[in-house]
Amino acid sequence: MHSQFETLSLLVNEDLRNKEDESSKKGIGPEKSVGDQEQPLLEQIEHAQTSADRDELYFRLAQLAAYRDDPKARVYVGKIEESDFRKRAQAWIDWELAIAAVEKKKTERALELIRVGELNHEQRVWLLTQTAKLLTKTDSARALALTEEASEEARRIDGSDPARPGSLLAVAGALQLLDASRVWDALFEAVKAANSAEGFTGEKGAIKTFMNSQGRHSTKTQPISDFDVRGIFEQVARSDYDRAIELASGFRGEAARANATIAIARAVLNDAVSTKSPAQKPLVR
């Protein structure tokens, strides 16, 4: 919600905000919908003095459309004239659309963004694995193909980048659903990558994006739990505790090794609690 509020506040110009404030104070002005904010921006584009001003307004329109998960956002970005700005805007908008597609389980939209989206390797891995999970029950063959593509994408990330082992963990998580027999090899690769990536801790995984436009700096941090060791190590510990412990001990980084070990212990303890027989109640006489 905080991220959405920041996005909307950037989109509405000062005049519109002032008018809304006045209406709010009078108690007679209905709250403007995102759609209602589109027309004033279109009118401003018609009267824009420079192409730079038009580009900024088209970007704001794209943000509005992305906020309501409207694919028209990509159309607005395409109208930006300055090529570098257009490319940066496209990357920002496509990531917003990708997150929305996964959250709303719009598989076809996600597949389209995989094909045409301006996404970096880390973002593509996340979108590929999440889409694969959405397709697990309806099209397992396609889901597995997407996971294979995600694996290749993860390997394109620089070996010293902590995003590489995190991305490989996400691949392992998808394989756990699709082909559990392959998850151990995927985890071994993730551990190996973690030992080459300084600073990888195996927790608080996230994808950070940045956008600059007309002196305004925007930052978005999207938490990605699939990039953490916790989920996948909890899962594999339930199927093979000894092997999970062996893998966890393979992390050279103390933080990553500790987090993986804690995840295994948590899985064992939770299973023990869930299978423990309830205390026998005394008979009522």
C-alpha cells in the first residue's frame, strides 16, 4: 500500500492535488479514481511546450495504467520520444505489470511479459518461476520448460552477484513442485553460487528498481521470499533431513549456513508438533 501511495502521489500534478485538497476540506468532493486522472494528463499532453514535457506526461499515464494493471501502459511508454528515457520507463513499467500479473494469477499476461518485457535477468527468473508455479496443475510440461529457461537466465547473472544464488534458489523452489528428483542438483548449484557471491546471506531477498525522470528519483523494493534459503530448505528437510543438513553445511558464509540450518530445524520441530498426539482428556463421569 505504501508503494502504491507513492506511485499515485507522483502521478498527480500540484494543481490537481490542490483541487482535491480543497474539495476534501469542504467535504463535498468525491475521491478521484485513477481513471479520472487520465483525462487531465491527456489534455496537458496536447498543450505541452516541449517533447521532454510530453515524454514525462506519457510516463505518468503509463504509471497510472500499470497501477490498475492495464496493458495500455506499454502503449503509453511507446509514445515517449527520447530513446534512453523510453527504455528506462519501459523497464520500470514492465516490472510493475509483471508483479501485478503474478499477484492476480494472470498467466497469459505473465507469459506475454516473459516474451516482450524489458526485464533484467533477476526479474525474468522470478517471473519465469512464478509463472511455472501457476501452470503446475494445468500444463506441467510448459511449466517445466519455463523453469529450465529460468535456470539458464540465472546462470547469466554475474558470478559475484548475490542475485545469482538467490535466483537459483527460486529455480529449486519451482522444481520442488514440478520434479522433486532434480531439486537437489539445483540446490547444490545454488550453494556453489552462494560461495562465490560475497555478501549472500540467504535472507531478505528482494529486487530493487530505480527510475529517474525530470529530477525525480523513484525506488521500489519488492521482497522476494523465493530468493531466500528458508522456504526451500524447510521443504527438502521434510523429505531427506540428512541430505538437507549436508547441503546447508556446504555454505561457506556463516549467515547463509546458519539460516539454512535454522530452516531445517524449524521444519523438523513443526513436523514434530503437528504429529504429536494430543493429550488424552479425562473421562467425564
